[in-house]
Amino acid sequence: MAEHVDQETDTDNEWARVRRYAMVIEWSDEDQLFLVSLPDFPGAHTHGRTRAEAAEMGEEVIALLLDGETNPPAARFTAMDYPVRPEADVRELATTGRPG
């Protein structure tokens, strides 16, 4: 029983470590997918059919990149004070959860 609890704690700690890193998730009309880029890991990308799937895939990529890494990059990307895409209306997204 204690071993099971320790494994859950280790897993929780690993996911907490993964979730310190930012992801940028954007819809691609061309690909009909949500594309994910990881600013703290240049060149790392993934995708998903839904926003939730894209976020899950992004976390998995970060976990793989951190696996066994003794000196991971600092989680230095936090937020931008402007929209990633100029046409995105951040106020509308914040209130409705969808663009315009």
C-alpha cells in the first residue's frame, strides 16, 4: 500500500514539474488540428484533434524531454501582453471561450 502511495506522489511531482512549462496552442485551418509549440524547448511541436488532446500531447512531449534530464531548461516563458495572432480578440476569448 505505501509503495502505491509513493508511486502516486512521484507521478504527481513529475506532472507538477512538467506543468511549469508553457505551451502555445493554436488552431490550424490548414491542418484542421490544434498545433502546440513549446517556447522553452525550441523546435518541439505536437498537435491534437481537440484543445484538450493538444494540451495532453504537449505535456507528454515535455515529460519525454525532461525524462532523465538532470539540468532542464528554466521555465522562463510566462505570458505575452499581446495576442499570439493579431486577429485574436483576447477580451472575447476571455468572456466566451471562443473567438469573435
